[in-house]
Amino acid sequence: MNSAEELDIIKTVLEYCDSGRTHMEPELMMNPVSNYTDPDLLEREVETLFRKFPIIVGHVAQLPEPGQYFTHDDTGVPILVTRNRDGEIKAFMNVCRHRGARVATADCGKSNTVSCPYHGWTYDLDGKLRGVRQPSGFDGIDKASLGLVELPAFERFGLIWVRPSVSDTPVDIDAWLAPMAEQLGSLNLEGHSIFREWTLHRDMGWRIALEGFQECYHFCTAHKNTACSSYLDNQSVFINQYPHVRHAVPLTKITELSKQPESTWDYRPNFMTQNYLFPCNFVQVMTDHVYVHTIVPTEPGKCVFKCIMLIPEPARTEKAERYWEANYNVVRTVFDEDFEIGEGIQKGFAAGANEHFVIGRFETSVQLGQKAIDDALEGRLAV
Ligand code: FES
Ligand SMILES: [Fe+2]
């Protein structure tokens, strides 16, 4: 069943095919190259974008049962994500309150408590300090105030979101995701299984990696032997759901819909949808599966890319395994094509050839994303 938004997107694409037009922003954007290279700006970005906004850290399939946990380090804040005995998702700084050691050292596990490897202080999955070894040396400490530092964490649309800093004000995650809720809700991501998960550390600033997913102008050049043939060339529709963006990339076969009655149109089989969820999250919806990816800066000129491939049900047969593996191999190749170009851009900064990058009128999500980032850095956008 298409939403009104999806029906509009289909109509717009068919109209573009007829007229030869494509989605255009009112103006070109001249983006200063310092936005990509200035280390002070990067510090402000980390402090704001990667501390004050919710980041996707995983999928619910990683924590199906109470007592399970995993660790997450991509944001630079060591995070421990748990499902407590009541079944709620919780997140904490993975930092011991005694003398700061990393409490949970495994990538994931199942246990009622986690015990610090340094001196053995023990915490439960609600972050409460449960045990202090040889407590006579700690007479008078207030155990209640020495729980792990809690971070705002949410389970929405099958995804686990964490704000990587403590917050005095509650985070209204539903209001934050509201502009994308109809679409994300329709995907049943909570019912999906993880087929593959991978993390790449790449030698490119996070903004370069981000922008690779924010336009499709590059498909038929950067991906000429891979993604190009499946999609209409540069005919995306962008829906500005500020500060998020729905970026709908039509498959070539959509042109057949113009010969069929509107009542038979179906959005999903005719699009790849690259949903940008501010500041660094993407939910990339394919015709029959989904990639969830995040891009986070690690230091100037470097970033970490994490991707989870979700499939609608576990691959139970060899045939299914082969089918999804083939999809996985294609996407790895396509993403690598983007990242190779991105690392070349990063290297080119040293030459100083450009003072500005010229962002075209149809490179819409790059323009919208840049404006939202500016808004957040200048205090006009908050969760
Ligand atoms: S630092 Fe964790 S118990 Fe000492
Ligand atoms: Fe690409």
C-alpha cells in the first residue's frame, strides 16, 4: 500500500521522464572547502552533531533477550548498550566509576552483571553498582551515586538510537523522527534479521563519505559498471523532511508504470530510497532488503562507516543464503567505489586546488544536509 507521499513521488518521476526535467533546488551552493578540512570545525561538529543528536548504534536483533548487551565505540564515546531484565533498552558510558577502566570488554554478551576487569567492581544491566570487592577500603562511598553514567537510549523502528552525551533535558525521540515515521514504520524493520554487519575505517573526512549518499548524479560515472544500469540517470526525487531527507532513486523499470492504471502502482519495487536521518544515519531501502549505515568522524581526514544489512527473514536455505550474499557483494563493491573516490578527494585537499565545491541544483540532499549541519552548529537546530 503506497502512502500519499509515495504516490506523489511516483507521479513526479513519471512526469520527469516525460518532460526530461529533474528535481532542482532554487540555486547552486558554493560550499567552502574549509567545511571539510578545518580541524576546529571538526571539533565543533563532534561536540554538537555527534554528542547532542541520536545516532543509530544497532538493530534490535542484536539484543533480542533481557540480559544481553553489546558495546559500541564508533562515536568516540565508549558505549554499553543493554536490554535490562524488564526488556528495556539502556545505554551507559562503558567507563568504570572507580578509576575509569572499560567495564564491558567483549563486543557483546549475556549476563546479569558486568564486572570491571581492573579491580572487579560489578554493575547490573541497569547500570547500578552492585558489588565493590573488599569494600572495607571504600567505607562511606555512596553506591547509589556510582552507577554507570546513563545515556539517553531508544528503541524505535527496530533500531537502537543513543545520544552519546548525558542530557539535562529529555530527548523527544518521537518528535525528532516524526517527519520520517510513516515511512520507517511501514518497513517492519523490527521484524528483520541481520544478514551481515561490517565496519570500515576510511581515510576520508566524514562529510565526504556522507555526501556520497546524498545525490545520484554520480551513479552513472562512479558506478558505471555496477549500480548505473538499474536506475534512471539523475532522476531522484527528494522530499525535505527537515532536518532529514527522503531521497527516492527510481529504478529504470518504473517507466512501465505509465502504461498501467494508478491503482496497480507499487512504490517499493520501483525505488531505492536513501533516507538521511540527521546528522549521520542512513536507512537505505532496497526493493526487498535494507541497509542501515552511519558515518562518524574519528580524527581529521578519517571516519568510520558502519553498516547493517537487514533481510526480511533469516536466510534458511542455501539458495536464500546465496541470494543475499550476492546482494551483499554488490553493495560492498558499490560502497567501495564511493569510498575510493572519497579517499582521493581527501588526498586532493593538500593541493589546495579548490576554495569552494560547487554543489549542483540537483545535488539536493547535499545542499539540504549542509544547511541542517550549519543550523545545528549555529544553535538553530536541536533535538
Ligand atoms: S577501574 Fe573498575 S574496578 Fe577499578
Ligand atoms: Fe555511490
